[in-house]
Amino acid sequence: MTKYFLYNVFLNIALILMGLAVWAAYSSADYSILAITVVILAILCWLKYRLLKQVRQFTKDK
């Protein structure tokens, strides 16, 4: 379970940083960086969703 906890902490930090990067790129009107950070943010959200599904399945089996 520690593995899932650390992975969740990493994902939360990465999501916060990417959210700030999206905001900074939008503020500076640098749309190429904005597109890259939005794609990375979407991938991180997908990974977070998969982690939640794995933990839910792991706790359901017990």
C-alpha cells in the first residue's frame, strides 16, 4: 500500500505543478508551451484515474 501512497503523492505534486505551468503559459501567451503542458496534464489525470481504479479494486478484493 505504501507504493500506491507514494505514487499518489507524486501524481498530486505533478498535477499541481502542471496546473501552475498551464496558468503561466496562458498568462504569457506562449501557446506552444501551453499545448504541451495541457497534454501532460491530461496524461497525469488519466494516470490518477487508473491509480484510483487500482486502489479501489485492491481494497474491494480484501
